[in-house]
Amino acid sequence: MTDLGLPDGILACLFDLDGVVTRTAAVHAAAWKQMFDGFLHERDGDAFRPFTDADYDEFVDGLPRADGVRTFLASRDITLPEGGPDDPADARTVHGLGNRKNALLLERIRAGGVAAYDGTLRYIEAVRARGLRTAIVSSSANCRDVLRSIRAEHLFDVRIDGVVAAERGLPGKPRPDTFLAAAGDLGVAPSRAAVFEDALAGMDAGRAGGFGYVVGVDRAGRADALYAHGADLVVSDPAELLGDR
Ligand SMILES: [Mg+2]
């Protein structure tokens, strides 16, 4: 292992955004819950079964927005028309619900701002100082704005986010395609790249893509689940990998 806490031969690090670089995972979870509980209440009245933390972990976290809507609804045997990306936030369609969630998310972000995890930023700076290349790999269509707001755009050589994935037709996590595209853009074989992720779907993507090292970032006390989904190592923050430095 190197003093970056990575196996020898790793040349690039691929970082998820929400929950790894920024403290936005909880904001996403809250916006999803608000949206789904509103929808389910509208549909089933007071007998509705609320959207739970386990639903978030299993069906939504890390996925592109529309996939998250569809996957959770399928778990409750609910099918809605697809609609289109420009559907208004009150449309009862997959994209309408996704846009409703995004509007709630942006409201929350605007109200509270976005904070970074300083340990992750410190780790990324250390990685770059050693000559490794870095990418941000996020399902979020708001990735670029979020990175700008924490002044961290310059820390990544490559950005594969929801916007780029849509342009290139890349399926999102748990499929490995967005991580593979980032490694490809960096000119590094997957076996020479490390993935940093906090979502179960991100672990699945890391394993499916044959990446050299998959680091689970556990902000929520669910290390066992991250290991079960393919983590090589689970840390509570990437800075732990730097040891005492
Ligand atoms: Mg995440």
C-alpha cells in the first residue's frame, strides 16, 4: 500500500460527489422523502406507507433521478407514465416526480448552502500532489454548480455527471459506465483506478467495472452493507487513508 492508503499501481481516483465530497447526501434523502411522501399521501390518503431510510438506500441513493423514481415506484408495484424531462413538477409522471424532487432539493440547497467534507478535499489535494489524476463521477445534474459553490472545480481533471451522462447516453449507477467513462477520459485502465463512493449502488458499479480498489465512504454507520456490496475497504472519511500526515 502507498502512503495514500491505496494499493501500489493506482494512477487515478474517481470520486462520487454527494456524501463523499459534499455534505449533500442528507439533503437529497430529505428531498426524496418529502417528494415521495407527498405523492403517496396524495395517492393513498392517510393510509399511505411512508418512504423510509431503507427505501432510500436500496432503491434511490446514487441513481440518476428518473431511475430512482422508477425503481422505488416498482418496489411498491406502482407504474406511472414516463413523461418527458420537461414535465412540470406537478405532473404525475416519472419525470414529473423527478423534477418535483429536484425543485425541493434546490430549495433546500439555496436555503442552507452546500458544505464540503474538508477531509475529502484534503485527501484529493494529497492525491493530486502525488501526481495521481482525479475525476468527479456523479449522477447529479447539478454537479457543476455544486462544485463551483464550494470552489472545488479545479480539483478534478474530468467530470462525468448527470449532464455528461445524458449527452453520451451512459446508463447511471449501479451500472459501471459513468466510472468507466471517467477512467477512459483520464487515460487510465479501470484496474489502475480507485473508486470512492458512499452509495450501495456505487459499490455495485465499482465491482462491476473491475476497478482496482473500491473505497466505501461510510457517513451513516452502514459499513456492513457497503462491504456486502463490494467495498475493498470502508472508511468514515477519505482523510483516514492519510494516516498521521
Ligand atoms: Mg453519493
